[in-house]
Amino acid sequence: MAWIANERRVPSEGIAGTAGRALGADATRVFLGRVYRLMALGLGVTGLVAMVVAGSPAALEFFVLNRGVFFLVIIAQLVTVVAFSAMVGRVSAGTATAMFFGYAALSGITFSSIFLTYTGASIASTFFVTAGAFAGLSVYGAVTKRDLSGVGSFAMMGLWGLILASVVNIFLGSSMLYWLTTFMGVVVFTGLAAYDTAKLKALAAQNDLSGAAGQRAALQGALMLYLDFINLFLMLLRIFGGRRRD
């Protein structure tokens, strides 16, 4: 009933109050648009690097089939994302942008390995399924009036459980646990996609996100949604991906 009470106060606020809310809504749309453009560009960089590496036998041999180099790239990914999260509020917007796209490029190198396991057609079809689902979840997160903090808490607990179960399964090699973490991952990242969008909308509504501070905040949001998308895609690829036979 709170939203009804708020709507009933609109006439008494006059033109200034209505215009203030309109400006706030415009600022939120601008911020979310920036976040999604950055996320899309990050995904584009990842996809382009993955296809270039996968299409080059020499690059595949060096980056993917060479276990030592491959694990170094994974370590570089982890270092970059941790450094970005820790430093994004202190570095310049240009440095933060470089770190974001650097992480996306490193992810592209590791992502090239999926072309060795799955067919190109199934990768493409799963990507479009993920994009459609993610778009729907993002729209829901952006327009819903519901408080999604409970969904976020549940998803975060599920994420920690997913990480723990995945680490344990490295040693167990259980197919049952593999599929359990797969379906659990779909649920977790579905919830996070909607929750993170709602959280970014609230952030934009409550803060002035113009200038360099806004660019850094948009990069943080873009990375958050990028990770939701990538992980949802990987989980769906496990389910729908057609494996190569050669």
C-alpha cells in the first residue's frame, strides 16, 4: 500500500516535485543505459577474443592446450577482478575502464576452450537463449516494485554453496554433483540477474552518478551484470550445449 500513498501525494507536491521525480527517473535510465552498454561491450570483447583464439591453432596451442599458460591466464583473471573491485573507487575512470575491458579480454582467452568441447551452433543458440532470458530478468528487476533483497540473500547463499560444491567436485568427479551444481547455478544466477538490476536502479535513484564517479559506478555495475550473464550462459551451455565428436 505504500506506493498508493506515494501516488496520492503527487498532486500536493506541485510541478516542482513532479519534475524532480521525472529528472530522477531520467538519471536512472541514463545510468542503467550506460551500465548495459558497457556490459554489452565487455561481452563483445570476450566473444571476439574467444573466437580469434579458437580460430587460430597456434593461439589455441599456446593459450589453451599449454596448461601452464592457461592457468596463468586464469590467475591473471582473478587478480584483475579482485584489483578492480578493490581499487575502482580510487583510480581514474580511464584506468577502471582499462581494467574492465582487460578482464573481458582475459575471459575471452579462457572462453576459447569451450569451442574445443561444444559445437559452434550450440554455443550460438545457447548465447541467444541466455540473452533473451537475461533481458527478461533485467526488465523485471528494473520495473518491479517488490523488494528483491530476500532474493539477493538467497542467491548469495546459493552462490557460496555452488562454489564450495564445485571445488569439492574437482576431487570427487561426481556426475550427480556436476548436474546438481549446474541446475543450482541456473537458479542462483537467474536470481542475481534480477536482484543486481534492482540494486543498480536503487543506487542510481539515491545518488548523483554524473561525471567520473558515475562512470566508475557504471563499470562496477557492468562487471556485476557481466558476471551474472557469463555464469548463467555457462550453466545453460552445460544443459543445452551439443558436444563435439571430433
